[in-house]
Amino acid sequence: MPNNGSVTGQNDNVVRAYAAFTCLAAGFRVVGFHLRGRGLTSGLGSFVYKERSQHGDNARATVKAQLNSITEKAKSMNGKFDHTILLLQGGGALGAYQAGAYEGLVEAGIVPDWVVGISIGGMNAALIAGNPPGRRVERLRAFWERVSAHVPLIPPPWLDPIRPALNQLSASASIINGVPGFFIPRVPPPSFSIPDEVPERLSYYDTEMLTATLEELADFDLINRHKVRLSLGTVNVSTGKSVYFDNHETQITPDHVRASGALPPGLPPVGIDGEYYWDGGVVSNSPLWYVLEHLPREKALVLQVDIFKADGDLPKDIDEVLRRDLDIRYASRVPFSSDRIRKLAEMHLALKRLLGKLPASLKNDPDVKALLPVRDIGEMTIARLTNRGLSHAGYSKDYEFSRATVEELWATGLEDVRHSIRSISTMKPTTYGSVATIYDLPPEPSSSKPKSHEEPELEKGVEPPARRSHNGESQRHLGNGTSAHRSHSVSAARHSRHRTKTRHSRTERSRSRR
């Protein structure tokens, strides 16, 4: 969503950029109709290969076998824990990565019983907690299709060299037009507001339409029946303190979800019970802090999906400076979290030793009893999945809501979860006594990775098989006839990898002949 600089920096250049974007969009539309007429595109821009297929059944069988293998590994891992907790940080359009990651968890049979979210992560969390298991991916898909509807065209591969520029034009469209189902420009803008204006109008955009979107796609009665615990991170505008709204303590409404994503000055604060709240990411974009303080005293699997990458290369131009600044500001404070966990583990072990040395006469002392909950803290395994970013992403990536980017982010999140589950048994985690075990995912790509661990390239003409959710329902199509899968982005990614491998093999053969 728009950040401070992106909103306040609107000028004539943005208007000219939008004019250029409109022309390009018209061009894409013509190209899209042309390709569709040749049978190369369909639906949401998905590739449908019409050419002759060989070994199609073998490809399908291989994919099915790999998905079964992933599911079995996930079940064996999932059965070790009393609770599964999903943490979703804020990041605007990058939240599509979280939605894809969640589909991967569903595919593997991993179902969280507690979802904690901030900003866009809070919206994804509400859609998960506010729907029965069999409809969650469908509702997430409906939300992300809606917010990417302003720029629904998928640019053809031959425009990849100018993709960063297209992304920036798409982001400019979000600034000028808003995002469907999410926010629209405020008229008149806040610059023309009178003193002592009501707080809800002190923003560049209006988010009232988000209420209708949430009410349509999430069942708040279901949320408040506590089938899944839901916690939403905000900050109190007056006190500056972080506040989490939890459905175990509060009757959650769309206003609580909107408050979690009310990033100033772009989006307005939301009034709840006489207090006003902003996006929780203003204080901390990592829900891990909240979970550490409220962790159940049992074994817990904590799945943390980070959409900003804390570490990165030294910037080489001003665009990279802006992008790097964004990542650092909103990435989870991993070193601080890890240090806190380490200190917690040390205190936990020291307290256990101390209590073991106490004489029997002190066992019932009130101070000793007060320390017992700390001694009995549960064990947790933290799997931290980080979006490493798309190669063409720029400094406006958090408010670049084009369909092409949303589909790619979704596909990347899905594949990262698959790859992580395939590889986790061979990874060496960081351990902190008996308190915490931490995995950093997805594992770095390895050239020595066995061929059998790679997802096979599908032959042209082979349509990816419909995956089954854990309740056995097909997820190939969503409600209202919309496509449930990122077949374009997955197919395009596979096609790109295949072309790269082919070029490399040709180069090697050429060198060997020389």
C-alpha cells in the first residue's frame, strides 16, 4: 500500500506516467486479444498449451507422486505439535506471497489453529479464520483477484526487459486510482481539510469499501466462534503502544481488520470504542513478539511468513536505495527476535536449575509459585519462511497490485513452501536449549540438489492436475467460475527455467565440441 513518500510525492511526472501506462495497457489488450485468438491465452492470462503432448500421463503421475511425498513429510512433522501458529506480517501487495504460502500449507495438510496478522497479513488472516477449511484458499484467491483487477493483463514474456518500468506504471495507477475493493482517493484530499477534522478523513485514501469486501469474503460470526484463534496487530494513535485485538478477548469486526492495515498517511485511522488505531507495522511489523508473550505452554509449531527480506546487497542507484530502505524498515527484526529467544532459553534453564535446588520447605512459597509458569514454558519450533523477492520488483513493490505480479508472488509462495517441506529433513536448524528450534526457509538453492527433488517440467499440452485440499475438494476452479491457480505464472516460471536449462545445455555441448 502507499507509503509516506509515495503518496506525498505525487506530481506531474506521475500523471505523465499514468498516461503512458494507459497507452501500454491498451497495447497489452490488443496483444492479449491477438494471442487469445491464436489459442495461447485464456481466463486470467493463463497459458494453455495446445501443441501435441507426449508422456503426458507420466508427467501427471510424477507431479502426483511428489505432492503425495510432500503431504506425507508435512503430516509427520505436523503431528509432533499441540498447536500450529501462522504469523503474517504487513507489506501491501506482497501479501499475495502469503496467500500462496498458505495454499502450500493446505496442500500439505498443515492447518493452523491460531493466525496472527498485521496490515495485509491481518486481512489474509481474517480470510483464513473467517472461512471453513475447504473455502479458505478460494476466498484468498477471490480477494487477490479483486485487488489486482485494475491492471489484470499479463504482459507477454518478450516484455520482460521493461518489466520494472511496467511495474512502476502499475504502482502509479494504484496511487492515482486506488485499489479495487480496498481503497480509493479521498475527495477532497486532506490538504483541503479544515482544522480539527474528524480523524477518519485525515488520509489520502478512503478504506470504507474494504468493509464491504471483508463482509463478503469472511464470516465474522465464524471468527467470533473461536474455531481458529485470530489476533490482529494495531497501534493506538494516542498512546503509541502496540495493541492486539484477539477473538478470544474481543468481538472482531471488519473495523478491527481495517485498523490493522491503516498505514498513515495513506490510509485513515479507524475508531474503535472511542480510541483510534493505525497499522501495527508502525511499531513493529513482526507478530512474533506478541506470540512469544502469549505462547501456550505446550509444543507449538510457529510458521512465520515474512514478505520483506532483512538482508540485501549494497544499493547501486537511487531506486535500489528506496527499495532497500523499505525492506529494512518493514522486515522482521530477526536478530532481535533471536536474541530475545536466546535470553528466554537461558532464563528458562537457569530457573529450572534454581527451583531444583530449593529445599522442600520453599516449594509452596508464593514467590516460587509465581515463577512456575516461566519454568513450564512450552517448546516451540519456528519455521521462518522469507520472500526473497521477484527480480523485477522495485521500491513501489508494496503497492504494485498488477495481476501479473500478484500471480507471480502467489506462485512463489506456493513453491517456496513445497521446496521447504521437501528439504526440511536435511536442514540443520538453530536450537536454543529445549525452548526453541528455528528453521530459516526456503533453503538456499543448491546445484547439487537431486533431480528427483525438482518439480518436473510439464510437457506442452499437459494441463497441471487439479490439486486437492485436505478435505478432498478440487481447487482448480474457484467460486463464480474463476481460475483457482496461477497457471500462467507457474507455467511461465517453468517455461523460463526450461529455456534457461536448454540454453545452458547447448552452451556446454558447444564448449565440449570445441
